[in-house]
Amino acid sequence: MKLFLYLTGLIFLTYFQAISQELKTQESNQNLFDRQNSKYETSMERFYQSRSVIRTISPQVLEGVLDKENYLLGPGDLFLISVLGEIEFTYSAEVLPDGSVVIPTVGTVSVDGKKLGAAEEEIVTAIKKMYNRGEIKVALIGLRKFRIYLTGEVRNPGTYFAQGSDRLSDIIEISAGQNQTTREGLIVSSSGLNDWADNTRIQVRHHDGWSDEYDLSRFYKDGDISQNPFLMSGDMIIVPSINLDNDFVILEGNIGLQGLYPLRKNESIIGFLQRVSALKQSSNLEKIMVMRDNKSTQINFYDEVDEQNVFLLQNRDRIIIPTNYDRVYVRGEVASPGSYGYIANYKASDYIGIAGALETAGKSGKIKTIRQTTGEILEGGDIIVYKGDTIILNKRPREVTKEYMQILAPIISIVIATLALIK
């Protein structure tokens, strides 16, 4: 009987413990509802948390010491409070959703929307009322995450979680990471902006109704940090479309991204191309074409360095950047047709030797070189080859005759057989 009662009590105890654990798990899951959102881990710290150098109690990725005079506190910020003296204790206190910090034996201190420095002073003052002889230390050890709204000409508009150390560019780059696509091994959506986006007039609307405008292109090109601000809770980022009522130019050719670009006042072509990072190593900078009023002007980018030759752009100019070829193309009766690296002062016969002439090839006089720049056709193996030229090695005449005979022989046989049947 005693054994039966003992086993029954053990079973009930185990059951109640399981029920208690389940209730705790449900409560924990409810408290972490927001954190289960995949976007909760979209702040820049996510990209660095796997690195051992920051495996500390505070893994936030900061660009410097936190400015106490500018950082605004809010729900989720975490303090470490220490009292040293006759009575000692250390306590971690999180800013609650109502903006207050609860300190045992002291009470609550409201810190919502206050600067970090001022809030620390208020906490110290409140604790001193109870522990006036102790040394009090207050430190912020964890940054909260808050909601940011991204809209406009972006690839992935929506709600994102950020923290006080995140800047405008961070959120745009994070949004691109939601569904990055690749082309030829390169990430093509890393900017997070659509092709029609105007990153010179990005608007940030704050929770209090105030708004600011930033030219993010100046940050990317010149490192102007003033155009890449820290974000605050509830900020809405609005990326506008290119306004056709304002000045713009059309960019085409061998560039990173073709399309329309806003034009600044009195902007030169060299300043514009550098600002939008349009140039590539294969861009032909000596023959840039600018179409204006159905007339074309050829610009030598290198001459633009001379202030006397500055070419100023106008509204609706069309800029065409040609390709600077660095290859030579060999075709025809060669063992390895294809493209070859350009070598200065090499002749057509030299490239034929590199490609390997076949036995069916004709003499050097049958080598033709097509100029890439003019389309002119030059004959002979002694022709100096330029970048982008195409070299063609023709067959010997008898090889051509042999091919024709191979084609005509079955046709003649069919004709003869047909005539014999008719007779």
C-alpha cells in the first residue's frame, strides 16, 4: 500500500512539473513574439556575431564609443547597475515597454526618450537616496532593437528591426540581403535600390513628424558621414523616384548600370561619371559621346583633367561610353579560333601563328584584318593589329574548289540518274 501511494505521488509530481514547464515555455514564446520574426536579426550586428573577436557580454557592432549626449534611450535598452560599499549588489535592468527602469529596493526611474548621459545621472540620483554611502556605477551594456519602415523605390519595402548604432545605409543594404540575386558571380541587388531610385533625395521621417533629406550618394562616393545619419525608433525611410521635372541625363554603353540619373547644377561630365561610379576598366574614356539636340560631341575623358577643357552637362544630355577593347579575335582556318590578348605591334601573321594555321589555310596574302574602329578590311600578314580587330585566315583556293566539288558531285549523280530513267 505504501509503495502504491509513493508511486502515485511520484507520477502526479512529474505530471505537474511537465505542465509547469509547458506554461513557462508558452509565456516565453509570447514574450519573444517579435524576435521570432526573421527580420529581427537584420541589424548589422548579425553579420559579425560569428566572429570570435566580439564574443563578449555585449556583441553590438559599433563604429566608436557611444555618444552619451546623443543616444536616445527606449524600451529594450539594457543597463548594468552596481552598488559598491557596505552593501553590494549588481543588477541588470532592462528599459520596460513603458519606458521605465525597475531597480530593486529603490523603485522605478523613467528614461524613455532621454539622452543616455542624463538618464544615467537620474538613475544614480535615485539609488543614492537609498544607498548614500555606496559607490554607484551605471553602464549601458545592451542596445535595444526598434522598428524602421522602408518604402519607395527599394527592392524589398517593409518593416525592419534596427538598433541605435545603425545608419541609413545599413538598413538599405540589409533590405537587399533579403533576396539577393547573382549575375556572373556578382551580386546585382546589393544596393537595395531599384533602377528608378533617386538616392540624392532620400527622406527620413521621424516619429515626432519632423523629416530630413539626405544625399546618400555623397556618403558612398565622398565618405560624407553627415549624409548617412543614425536612425531612431519609428523612422520611416522614403526613397523617391527620379523626378523627370528636374534635370537628368541618360547614361548608356559600357558602364555599371545604364539608365537615367539626376543631374546637379553646373556638373561636368568627369564629375558626373565619378559621382555615379559609372566607369569600368574596359570603358573607352577617350571617345565618350554626348548627344545633345541631335548633335554629337566626342569627349576625351583625360582632357577633362585640364580645367580649360571642362565640358558641362545639360538637362537631357545622352552620354554613350564605348568599350575599350583589349582583345584580338582570330577566325577561319586556325586550330584554336577565339579571342587573344592584345600585344602591341604584333602583326596579323603573329596572331595566326598563336592560333595555329591549319593545312587547309592559304598563304599569308589571304589573311584579312577587319579594323574595329572603322570597319576597314586590310589584306596581308604584315598588317599591324590594333585592339578589337578581327583576323580571318581564308582557305586555299583548291580547298574551296574541293568543297564545291564535294557538294556538286552527289547533285550531278542524281541528275544523270534522273536523265537515264527518263530515256
